[in-house]
Amino acid sequence: MGFPGTMPYLNASVVQKAITAGLALDASINLQSHFDRKHYFYPDLPKGYQITQYEVPYCENGSVAVNGRRIDITRIHIEEDAAKTLQEGIDYNRAGVPLIEIVTAAQLYSGDEAAKCFEKIHSILVCAGVTTGRMNEGAMRCDVNLSLHQSGMSLGTRTEIKNLNSFQAVKRAVAAERKRQMIILESGNRVKQQTCRYDEKSNRTIPVRDKETATDYRFMRECDIPDLVLTQKDIQSIRIQLPPLPDAKKASLQEHFDLSDEQCDVLLCRNWALSLFQNASTFCNHHQTLYHLITGVLFRIEADDVTINPQDLALIATWIVQDKLSTSKGRELLTLVIQSGEAPQQLANDYSLWQINDDRRLRDSVTKAITQNEKMVSDYLNGKMKVFPALVGAAMKQLSGCGNAQKIKCFMQEELYKLSIK
Amino acid sequence: MTIAQLHSAFNSKQKTKQEVLSECFRAIDAQEGCLNAFISFADRQALWQKAGTPFRSDLPLDGIPFSLKDNFMTQTMRSTCASLMLDAFVPPYDATVCERLEKAGALLIGKTNMDSFAMGVATDTSHYKATRNPLNPSLSAGGSSGGSAAAVKSGMCLFSIASDTGGSARQPAAYCGAIAMKPTYGRISRFGLTAFANSLDTVSIITNNVADSLLILRCLSGVDGRDMTCVDAPPYQMPTKPRIAYMTHTFSDELEWLAQRLGDDGFQLTKVPSFFTTDWMDAYNDISAYEATSNLARFDGTRFGLRGPIDEVRNRGFEPSVKKRLAHGASLCTAQYRAALCVRQQIADNFHALFDRFDLLLCPANKVPAFTLGTEYTSLECDFFLAPANMAGLPALVIPYQTGGIQLIGPKWSEDLLYQIGHWIGERESA
């Protein structure tokens, strides 16, 4: 609230987290930094100044990989948050709360890249334990600076879109602001240097504050906070406690498992899925099958609190690979296992999920399907190829969906060929 | 009587806490109408009850009435900084010094008058009345802690806690014939003290004798977890044979004489050329004004104090003396502030070099003798010998001597030495 006589206090856990963030983003930590006051008048700034690190931030020169490209992080600094302006007034609970601000270089060229960059930084910091990353709780937010210019010309005037709190919002806001600036530029006017906010409902960026005249912030050292002095020892002790970060985790995953880039990203987003996959893979080395079972079934139920024995999962995957179960019956079995908690073997028996591989029975179902669908067969023989799947389906129906699909198709083609040359 | 003597009397039942309290009330009733030392008073009934409890020898300040300059926050009374801006402001918390003193058993009599927002040298810019000097009511009590000095000297309370940014506690103490200790910057927590120039502001102690000042310093020193600049004092090695340097000025023949008498008593005294200069005062003026514009930016009419649109509130709420200071601060650019910081480093270097050769500096307190109310003097003139100690963060003790006061300045954390020599001088004076 900025009452007279109150004084700032830098809490130790902020410094811990800040160093962790700096190391996780591959930046260098300045052993000596200090705090400054940035003065301006705005109702959400109770003291009439914000305590920040202007001259010497605690951290500089980091980087993050986005789409295989290196995006530089120019600085990270500690500062205090302003109050929250609401429709009906101002909420001062947030004022004075410490935050760290990460600033990238102007190296992003689309809303998509900006969103991906935000996402990457987000996942690294959540992984490192610096933040919960829950943006709806205000744990993290993003400001985007954007300008347009014609190739070969110098950079245009930049505007700032503040307080974006989802990756989608970043993407959409950039697109909206690009549109707004294009309209201005194409009509021959110039873009004003302004702060904007993004309105989700109308999908527009709306200018809020003019930043045309450079404000003199009258930066002054914050004498009530002593210099932030760190030792190599402090930094080392935090560095050795860093958990494996997303890029390293991904590299490790790709090294040990047969998974694509995107598939790794998907698993890395959900810790439970990752550990389930890793556990199940000790019993079954058919990684693709395991992966698709997890994403096909468990993601549907958002299985945060569902317990599935990795061995059971591995067993089902193995059966699929051994042709004892079809993929779809495998998924059905997995769902049943989760719902009932009973053994897969038992459930497969009870629900007759096993795949039928017996050639005689398969040929029998094909013959029956042909006999029962004269019209479709004659359509096919007259050139209407697209009824083939329906004929296969009819054969499958004879076997309650448990037939070996490949073989059925094979036998069906054989029989239809025989008929065609008659 | 010193606090120690009073406690001894309380213990032996020769005197009661209520007797001491009523002496203060009598002094207030007799002289406050003339002196205007206070802005607010605590409820007498409540104080009387507190003073009626049995004496506790484990509480170092049990039953001792005191006052606080009105720029210290107190939950029980409004804290105005002697400005219309905070005329009705009752803070939701107590300053650390208030908490510590009350915990030690001291009784808060009231909040004393001051120059508005601690900017002044005569306590005549207060939104309320001007404070007069108890020694001679036609004279100013000095400023900005005029109320504190007047209250202590006239017996309205036994000690007062004031603030000293460029001489604000020492100058009025010298004018009123009281003792002021401005400790090392960082010794006493500033939490709850309205900031004027936060790299210069120092909580200071005004008493009638040295022993009391030492006792109170002990109660107030040390970290409180709310002021990052406040640290526990590192151990100070008391020199067995202190080497005293002294600097005189045009009208300080008294100082020359004092130096001689101290020499006669066996102290090592060396006269050194004065290094105080007007450049130092210009730098102090710039730094304090620049920091003031920052520290007073929070008074914007939105959350507490005078409410209204910001320009209207600041125009109406701030006294002309405050506006003048803020205007000066706002007129300075970063480069000028930086230049002043360089001079500040020079001041620190000068003292540092001096304290390599000596343990203590004896010098004048006031450049301007006590003046009548209504005379216009500025800080530039009055604080000439006083502000440099703030600029260098050094402890300084002012004690009454002959017609004015003299000042003892030491290296950081040397308060014990200042008290020792100060006490000696006091004894000498009364002998």
C-alpha cells in the first residue's frame, strides 16, 4: 500500500528461484547487482515508483531453443509487481510481490514463434521448479512487443501488448496487432508507440496508454536494499540441484526410445504419462504401440488420478504386436482394465476380445459376407471399388469384430478376384 | 536524575512511577501553551494506569515517559509529519522504535512538533504552530526536531526519539541545551519512520544526559527483519588512549578552550585544518532533495491521508517549504545527482583518512547561533557542520557547552567512545 515508514525487503527464496531460472535458461549470473527505483505516476503504483533492476540485472545472456533456432535472452531481472487494476477499483494485494522478468531479443518473426517461445520458457521453468506455471492463477504472464517493417528497411515503431496469459492468447494477440498495424500503415499513417491490451472476445488489440513522449523514469538506486552479492559457491550449489530440463530430457528420451520429436514433446508435457511409458517399456520394447495406447486411451480420460499397472499396459501392447489382439480391441481391453481393475487376461476372456487368426474361420466369414451381400459384390465387380471396406466390415461383423483385419482383407480380395475371372 | 538513578529510586520505593509521570504532566501544563512542543498527546488516564503497575527492574525503561517525533508511525495516535497531507492519518502499525521502547516499559506521552516532513531548521514550517526554545521563548527551538528538543529540555518527557537527516536532531538539541546522539547509519531500524532522504535519515536520541542516551541506544540497536539496511553493530575496539582531532571555526574560541582543558586532563589533542566546505553542503542539498522527491511520491491522494485528484492534493497538502524542496529535487537531472554522489564519496574519504590517524573529531555543532523566531535561515547555512556526518553515515554526538553546543564525530560504530568523551566533557562543564 505504500504507507509512510514502510520499507522493502528482498526475500531469500526469490533469489534462490531467480538463480535457478537463470541457470535453467543457460544464462550467466552477475555476482553483484543492485536495485533501482523507476518513477512514474499510475494508480496501480502505490509508492510512485517501482523497485526494479535497471542498471545491472542479476542475470544476462541466456538462450532458449525454439523450432531448432536459438532465441537470445538479453536479461532476467528481479522486480516488484504493481497492483491489479480491476473494473471496480484497484486490488493492492499484488503490489510489492516479487517477480522475475525474462526479456528476449527481437528474434521472433511470427505469433506462432512467439507462442512457442513462451511455451518453451514456460516448460523449462516449470521443470526447474521455479514456478507452478499456472497462468490462470497469475503465476506467469507475457508481454509481447511487435513492429512491422518492409524488408530492407529499418525496424518499425513497436507497440507492447501486455498481460497475455496463455499460449493461444499470444498467438492471437500477435495476429490481431499485426492486422491493426497493417491497416494503419497501408492507409499511409504511422504507428504510434503505445501500450495495448488484447481483448479475447472481440479478438482485437486495443491501445491503452500512449508512450509517445519518452517518460523520464528518473532511475535512482534503491538504497533501502543492499547490493545483491552472490558467490560462485551459491550458484554451484543451485546448479547441481537442477533437475533434467526439457531439452535434455527429450534428447535422453529419443536416445533410449523409438519415438518421434512430436511424440516426445507430447509425453514431456505430462509427467504421469512419461513415467508410465518409461515403466511399461521395461516390460515391452514396442514403444510405438505403448505410446499409441497411452495417447489413444489414457489421454481421453486425462488419467491424472487413474492408476494403471505398467505391466498390464505392457502386456496389452505385447498382445497387439503378437496379433493376439487388434488395435481397437486392445484399446477396449485397456479401458476395461482401468474401469474394473481386473486382470487383462481374465477380461479378454470374459469379453471375447481375442483376435481370431484361424484361417478356416476367417475364410468362412468372408464367404458368408459375400453370400449375404450380393448387391455389394456385384457393384464391386462392376467397378465400384469403394464398397470393399463395407464388405470387409461385413465379414468382420460375422466374427464380432475380432477377426484379423489384414487376413480378412487378403482373403476377401482373393475371393472377389476369383469371382471376377469367372 | 538519570534513568538509572530513577530506577534505583523506584526500587527503593523513594519515588514512584506515577510521581515521575505527574512531573511531566506539570511541565506540560505549565509550558506547552508557550512552547508548542507537541502535536498529539496520549490519553493521560491510560498512562496513569500504566504507571500505576508495580515497578519491574527487568524492563530497562520501565515507567520512563518519552515522546516521538511525529514522523514516526504510531497506531494509537495520528502521525502527521506536521503536514496537512497527513493531518488525520492514523497508521495501522507502530514504528520499530515505538514497539521496542514500549516493550522496555517506557510510556509514550505524545508526538512532538517538527518542520513539515522533516524539512527545515526552525520547526516553523509545521502545519500547526511553531515551537519555541525553553531556554528563551523568543528564540526558535531549531529544527526539524524542535518539538523533541523542547519537550526534553523543559521536562515534559525524559527523552525523545527524533530523526536526523542533515542535522535535524542535533541542531535543535544544541539550541535547547539538550544532548543528541545521531548513531551510525544502520544501527537503529528505520521501519516506521517516514522517509525524507532514505540514504541519510537516521533515528536519533535526545536526552538531558549522556548515561540515558547510552541506555536508550542499547534498547533500540539491532536488526528487526523489516529494515534491510539495519544491521547488528560489529564489535568496536575502544582505544585506551583516544587520539582526538579538533577543528575550529571563526567563532568557536570556546572549542579552542575546551581542547586546552581536555589536554590538561591528559587527553591527546591535535588541531587539524577544517575540511568542512560549502561544496559539501550543496551536495547534501541536492541529494536530500532528489531523494525526497522519490520518497514523497507516494502521497498522491489515493490511499491514505488527504484524498483527491493528485495535483490538487499535492498542491494543497504540502507546505510551501516542502514544495520548494520537491521542486528543487525535481529540477535535478540524473547527472547532477551523480555528481553530488561523487562529492559524497569525497566526504567519506576525508573522514576515513582522518580516522586513520585519530579516533575522534571534536568540532562545532552550529554554524549559526540560536536565532529568533521569524528569522529566515536555510539548511545550507545551519547544517554546515552537521550534514557531513549523515553523508558519511558516521555517528555524531552533540552536547551542550557554554553558549552553544559542540559535536563529537567518530568512525562507524564508535558510539561508546563518543559517549565516554561526551560524558567527561559534561562532568568537566558542571565541575
